Amino acid sequence: MAKIAPFRAYRYADKAGGLKDLVTQPYDKIKDALRDEYFARSPHNIAHIIKSDEGPGDGTNKYVKAAEHFEKMIAEGVLERDAEPAIYLYDIEYAGPEGDRRVRSGFIALAQLEDFSKGHVKPHENTLEGPKADRLNLMRATGANFGQIFMLYPDREKASDELMAAWKSERSPDIEVVDDFGETHRVWIVTDAEFIVKLQAILEPVDLFIADGHHRYETAVNYMNEKTAAGETGVPSHSVDYRMMTFVNMFAEGLTVFATHRLVHSLPPEKIDPAWLIGELEKDFEIRIIGEAQGGEDEMLGYLEAAYQEGKVAFGLVITDVEEECYVLTHTNEEALDEFFGEEYSDAYKHLDCAVLHGLILEKVLGIDKEALAKQSNVTYIRDAKEAIKEVHLGQMQLAFLMNPTRPEEVAEVAGGGERMPQKSTDFYPKMITGLTINKFDFE
């Protein structure tokens, strides 16, 4: 049961300057150098709030500074609140994995929060405590949501996509900005009551799946519980039991999930001996050896793409100091899945590429268990396959396991069954920028 609602967003006024100088990547993608660049672009850049630098004293000062900056931007008219509640149609035009232009269509609205135990909101990854504490402190100080939670919803008939497409076909976007990666973000502001009611009716019977923003969702629930216990829930139109989110149909054509490849490091030499390693892998996988004399790495990636199309679980493997060949591993031993995972996991989970890699290879063969994965003691993650291969050939990493992307329907099946995938199972692209809309709670 997905209950969505329009809201009066705070948005940048014209006096704030060019929007490209004001919006940012999501907070968790902003490292120190990028934060400093955003700060330099404009004193009104949203990074001054979501990544406020430390002031004197203890760490809580940065949240006070963020809140003061936010209120000042409102008082000076840099941020203005829309006069009417709206739903914000949100398109991102971007380059797909093969360089083709794609458009991912969705919308920004408020959605009613609920604890995961109720079963209507499905997480698919585990979270860490540090980011949740940080975002909770920012929400306490500002009483607002700045970043988006990326929610998927199932609409096989694509009624929502048709409704939004019809609206956009007759109107120019109200907001348009190109981000630092060359992707174009467009927003249409919809206050039409009939349109909103139709969209609410489409979403009302479905469950929601968190694609990106697990920390933000859990933080919002914690904030709701905290404020409710204190009797400070806010007025109905902007109550703390609703949170700003972006919604995308998981069956929409423009939805892209990138693969996240695994780089292995810091293992003892015997674990990366090619003869030993291939011998161990042959117990559960068919091994295809690809010579590098003529484009071997491209051939390896081609086999991975074919396996993806055929629904097979397969990985590319590159081993340090082995430049004359690389490998394609195709899983064949079904009994090994039951032996390793037992009855604790569903069949859908056991056949996830990430689950097979983490279970049958990283843990069973290489001895990298869940705790080591969580600490990244032996594994790091990278999106670019060619860069992953390069790091191994340069000796910076010992092994590269090249992955196929997780399918959105796999997310729905596994998360729908109440399970959480291994970390870095999904990389939904492109990221939604922060600063297009801001939701501020109205406390009485």
C-alpha cells in the first residue's frame, strides 16, 4: 500500500544563480575534494547544508551550521516555497552502458513511511550505522529532507508512464539542468488535482522497493518515531510520517542497472596461484580460457553479455601476473548452492550473481567471509570493467571479478521475499541530484 502525496517544495529562486552551480550529487558521493569544489561554486550551493564543514568545537556544530545556512537562504529569498502542493515529474536523459541515449522517467512526491516489519516497503541491502546517525543529526537540526530516496514500484501495464508522458508531451519542463557528468535533468511541476488523483490510484495498491537510499529511509523512520514520541508530528500536509522520494516504475524502459565489479587484494600468494585457483573453481564452474593475443578482454566481456542474455550466472576473471589469458566462469554445479547456502535462503537469492560470487568464490574458495567483506579487508568495488582489469595488470590488485548487472525484477523477487542482497548488488544509474526540491516539515 503506497500512499503518496503532493507537497510544497522549497526550490532555488532565480536570484540564487545558475542551477548547475547550486545542485550536487547525492551526499554519499561527495568526497572532500568535490565538497570543496561545490563550496567554491556558490555560497548557496546545497553542499553547504548537506556536507557542512566542521566548525569549532565538537562534531555536532556542523549540523547547527547547516541549519543556520538553510534558514538564512529561506529568509533571503534564495529558496522559495511553491505556492501550491505539487508532484514533480522528473526525467533524466543520460548515456547508457553502450553510449546510447536513454531517458529514465519518474516523479518526486511524499510517501507515507512505515517500519519494514509491515511489509509494504522492501529494502534490498543492509545498512551501516554511521551514515544513519549523520543524516539523523542533519534532519534534527534542519527539520527537512534534502536528498532523494530512490523507490521502485511495479507497474507492468505502464499506466503511470503513459500518464506522465501525456502530460509532458504538451508542456515544456519547468526546470532543466545538466549535471557534471553531462546528464540532463528535467522537472515538470504538476498541481492538477485530477492528474494527482490518477497517479495516487495507480500507486495505492502496490508495494515499494528501495533502489537507493536505504540509510535515508531508515533515518526518516527513526526521526518519525522520535518526533512522534515527543508529540511533534507536524501539520498533516508536511507531517514527519511522510518523506520526499523519487519513484520509478521498475518495468520502465529507461531504467538501467550498472554492474559493480569486484577487485581482490591482500590475499596470501597461494590463494592467487593460477593453477590452484582455476583447479578450485573448476569444481563449481565451467572455465573458458581466453587468450589475450587478439582482444581477449573484449571477448571475455562479450561472453559475459551473452550469459546475461541467456540468464546464466557467469563472471570474468583476471589474475595478476597472468597477461596472456583471462577467463570466463559459468556456474554449473547446482548442488553446490544448496550445500553452501542451505535452506536459509530462497532459490531466487541463491541464483543471484552476487550471491554466487560472494558465497562460492570469495568465501568458499578465497576465505573472504561476510565480516571481511563488510570491512572491505580484501575486496573493493569499481564500476568500470576496463579500469578493473587495468588495476590487476598494473599489480595494484590481485584479482578482478567482472560482473553482470542485477536485474530490477531480481531485486523485486528477493526483496519481496524479505531477504537482503549482498552489498553492492545494484548500481542504479544515473544518480538523482540534490537540490531540485526540498521538503521542510511544518511543526505547529
